Amino acid sequence: MSGWLAIAGLGPGDEALVTPEVTAALAEATDVVGYIPYVARVAPRAGLTLHASDNRVELGRAALALDLAAQGRRVVVVSSGDPGVFAMAAAVFEALEAGPEAWRGLDIRVLPGITAMLAASARAGAPLGHDFCAINLSDNLKPWALIEKRLRLAVEADFATAFYNPRSKARPHGFARVLELLLEVCGPDRPILFARAVSTPEEALRIVPLGRATPEMADMRTMVILGSSQTRWIEGTARPILYTPRSVGAGA
Amino acid sequence: MSGWLAIAGLGPGDEALVTPEVTAALAEATDVVGYIPYVARVAPRAGLTLHASDNRVELGRAALALDLAAQGRRVVVVSSGDPGVFAMAAAVFEALEAGPEAWRGLDIRVLPGITAMLAASARAGAPLGHDFCAINLSDNLKPWALIEKRLRLAVEADFATAFYNPRSKARPHGFARVLELLLEVCGPDRPILFARAVSTPEEALRIVPLGRATPEMADMRTMVILGSSQTRWIEGTARPILYTPRSVGAGA
């Protein structure tokens, strides 16, 4: 039995952003496990079983993958972006820790990918070019008060901030509160990037000052990046450029 | 004249972590510009001029690349990791903003890569699986007081934290102060990862509780990741696993 489990990142959408390491793992796999739209990105072939499941069943999906690997299968769990950033890697280790002792002997690898904030940042310029943080705005998995606390501290630290999962049909109101809070503490001129479906045919980028940002500018497929107080916005170029300089003066 | 400039991320070292998009840009380039060890990763070929320069001359290197593109050359600026994270993309936009008006018409793209924290996190498990931040510990480009302020706020926000450039020969003492500060605010049991030269033949990983961390565990090639209060450390596996669960309870 030479089963293994690879937890792989498919990047933001464009196949040119999938690493050769991930492509090689998929070529050797007997089973691919993941959320329906991510599994749909893997080409079917003889000898490969695709296990697609719905959203919000991450622990069950993780247990299935671990169990298949324990049976000697070569399993790839697919995430979009990077599997270690608000994705399946943590779910697999949660399942591993809670599961049978035998799972601890498995050969498990995490294969990194281009996470959404790096793809969005690249398209807009370099808004994450200085210290930054990444916050998941979904309150499915943490209390809302903790999200607000982190937002305030991130602004106080003057990080640029990448927001994952800003808005969904099930949570239409949280992002409006986030924008209100940010406007209150950052003022109306701070630039904010809305980067939708980056690297896909539906890609759309928009940079606006915070005072003109509205909740409808984000949906489930949008990555939102708020600049720090130092972030600069260059216009008069082919596309607007948002970047955060590498240095901060002693007065900052 | 069909010059262009691509600012590309070569990932942490392993060629299997270079995206096909970056490989394609390098295949079309007439000029590659970058820091000596990164340019050394690009295979020489007829028709390709390599422009390798020393560290700490980022703005001059950026200006050279912009000037070559303005002359109609096809230029790739190479960074390790991701060019938008503590790397060359911000330097290019700084040079662009300060440079001649003609540069604003150039075709400039940023091609994302696997940044060091994602590679290190993948090797260790998923320590960045929940909200996190990234801080550059070099005080070449910002005052030390700002680094300390950000460390304290990051701990207060209970982010996992990735530290870039923790220690160099020119700055041997700063990281010792960082560890003292973290020990004071996080206590001795918080796990900290030292991931050196990830994905290269010299790769070495070490996870220790903060109370046993010493400055010598990091050097210029080390990525350091401090867990949040929620980060878990699984032992009894083939390799120790560090991961941060996706959820935080209402009491946290």
C-alpha cells in the first residue's frame, strides 16, 4: 500500500497559474476530492475518480480523503487559491487530529498555490508591498465581534488588509458594517480595491476611495484589498496602479 | 516598438513551484533584471541579456528595467517568492511614479508567485489557516518602533504572524528583541516555526515553543511563523504538523 494525500492549491482560475508540482500530483492521483467548482477544473481520465461535494461540508470531505489515502489510494484534495489560506488544509488537519490513530502514519503533503490576494494584488500593482494582514469576513466560523476587533487593530497597525469572503447571499449585511467601520477609522480618501474573478474571463477590477465604496461592489467571487495610510494610487497609466511603498519614514 | 515589462515571482526555489505564466514570460524575454542569486536561476540562452545587480539597489534596478522596456525590449524583473510581497513590484512602481512621463504608457504586468510564507506554511501544515498577518522585520526601510507597535497589535488581534527577513548579518540584534517581546506577550508555550530554505536541498524545518526559541534559529534564508493562541501542534505524525483551525469559538 503506497497511498498518499496531497492537499493542492489550483490558484485563482487561470491554468497558467497552477504550479507544475500540483499538475504532477493530479497526474498521479487515483482520486480527487473537493468542492464542486474546484473538482470541475480537473480533467476526467481513466483511472481517476472525482469526488465532488457541496460547500460547508469540509470536515466530511477531509475525512473521506484521509480514509481513501489510508486504503492505499493516491488522493488529491483540491482548493482554489492556496490550500493553507482559508481553505482545505486546516480542515484536513482538524479531521486528522480528531480521527483514528492510523491516519497519523499517512503521507500527507500540502502543495501551495497562488492565493487570491496575491493574484488580485498583482493585477492592481502591489498594494501588499509592505506589511499586511488577511482577514476572512465570513462569520460562519467566528464571532462577529472578533472580526470588528481585528479590523480596528489592523487599521491601528496601519497594515494593508486583504479581505477574503467579503459577502455572500447568506451574509448580505456584514460587509456593509465593515465598510462603515473602515470609513469611520480610515476616512473617505483611503483607496480600496475590488478584484472580482481575477485571472478568469469574468475578471473585473475597480479601485475607489473608501467614501465611494458600496457593499454591492463585492460578491462571493470578489477579493477586497484596503490600502494602508501609505498606499499610493497612480493614474494616467494604461490601468490604474495601486501600490504600497517599501519604506515608511520615521514620522509615520 | 512592442516593449513590455513583467515583474515575475520565481517562488521559493524549487522549479516545480514556478508558474507556467512566469516560465512563458521568461521564454519571450529579451532581458532579465534582478538581484544576483535570482537572475542565476534563469538559464542563459541566445538573445537573452541577463542584468544581475547587488542587493539594496532596488530603485536603480527598477529604473533600468523601465528604461529597457521603454526602448522596446521585453523585460522580466525577477524576484524570489511573489514580486508583490516585500519584493520588486513596489520598487518598480516607486520608480515609475518618480520617473519620466513616458514610462506611464508602458505595458507593465505583475506575475504572482508562491511567496515564502505560503511555502513554509505548506511544509509545516497550515499555520496560516485562519486570519494572519505578514511583517517584514528589516528596519532598513522603517523605524524599529513601528515594528514593535505592529508586533504588539498583531498579538492583540490574535493573528498568526509570518515574519520576513527576520535576521541578517547587518542586523543581528533586532530578532532577539522580537523574540523577547513575543515571549512577554504570548507566554512560553506558543509554537513558533523556523523554516529555512524551503523547497531547496538545504531545507530545514523546526517547530519549538516560544520559550525555547533562540535568535540563532533564524538567518537570512529563514521564514518564521508564530502561531495564534488557537494554533495546534500535532505530534506522532511522520513530521510534526502545525495548523490553525478554521473556527474560533464565541468565547475567544
